[in-house]
Amino acid sequence: MASQSEKNIGVLMAGATVLFLIGVTGTCVLPFFDESINTPTASGKLRNYPANSAEARGRVVYIREGCFWCHSQAVRPVKADSKLGPVSVPGDYYYDSPVLIMTQRTGPDLMWVGSRYSPEWQYQHLENPQKFYQGSIMPKYNYLSEQDKKDLVAYLMSLKPAPTNQAGAAGQSGSQQTLKEIHR
Ligand code: HEC
């Protein structure tokens, strides 16, 4: 049976408002005071591309072509991601606007893909992914202009951890074994 307070609309409204405000404070207000969120990491600073640099232009192509629908940019603190490199932290995204973290992983995570391949590989793979992975469902991007392809490769190559973070990071070797595990 409902108690007296459950029938009282005033009490219900006040209770809902208090809970809502706690939610807003926790998710929208408190993060402003969290230093770790509001300070760019060394890797985050690498993503502060000068306007109209190849990397900045490549990032625009990445967004325009919808690469983010299939690729996330976030290494989670879980075993499955342990070969991908350092776990992503908020400061890594300080300059990433709009943030390309995303959630879909139809293809592998690209947070630190710049430390896995050479620029030549990236270029060839964009042109024809199936040349490297038979049956890959990644579209061929050979229709892009030469400039767009080069810019995109520059952007992909910039996605790597800052040297200071690299020492203890897994997945930096670029060995075939590591790649195979990522592609599982
Ligand atoms: C339809 C989904 C899809 C789209 C869209 C897509 N990819 Fe992929 N991508 C994949 C899949 C699946 C793989 C794994 C097989 C392969 O390497 O071809 C992959 C692999 C990759 C790799 C290699 C990653 C690694 O660690 O081996 C890179 C780099 C990459 N994609 C970049 C891009 C870029 C840049 C774009 C946009 C221009 C893009 N992808 C668009 C699905 C996609």
C-alpha cells in the first residue's frame, strides 16, 4: 500500500528535483574541478594540430569519410585492449574536438594506430584494404584525392602516445604477432 508521502505530489516533485540536481552536479559540475580531466596529457598535446596542418586537414577527411562509424579511438582498461597501447585518459582528448572516441569497433581501435604501421602501409591500406586482409569489409578509399590521402595518412600517423608514455606501453613493437592479436 502506498504511504502518505507517496501520494503527496509536492513531496514527489521535491524528491525528483533533488535527485536531478545531484545527477547534474555529479556529471556536469564536479568534472569542472577535476584536474585530471582539464589538463591535457603529453599525448593529448600531440593532437593539438596547428590550423591547416596536414594532420588537421586529415582529421577533417577522417570525419567527412565517416571512418569513426567503424573505428573507435579509446583504449579501455580491460584485458581485451591490453595489446592496443596505453589506456586512454580524459586528458588525451583535451584538444580532440569534436571528440572521436566513438563506440563502434567494426574495425580495430585507432587510438594509437600511428605506432603500429608505417606511412607507406597506411597509404596502401587506404587504397585497398583487401590487399592486406582478404575479405576486409573496410571500403577502398582510392577515390580520395592524392592530397586527401596524404593528409589522412599524416593524421593516422599522428595518433600515437607521447614518447614519455611509450616506455611501459604494450603493443608498441608493431610485431606481426601483436598485429595478429589485434586483428583477432
Ligand atoms: C565499414 C567499416 C569501416 C570503415 C567505414 C572504415 N574502416 Fe578501417 N577498418 C575496418 C576493418 C573491418 C578493419 C580490419 C581489416 C583491415 O585492416 O582491413 C579496418 C582496419 C583499419 C586500419 C588498420 C588498423 C589496425 O590496427 O590494423 C586503419 C588504419 C583503418 N582501418 C583506417 C580507416 C580510415 C582512415 C577510415 C576512413 C577513411 C576507415 N578505416 C573506414 C572497417 C572500416
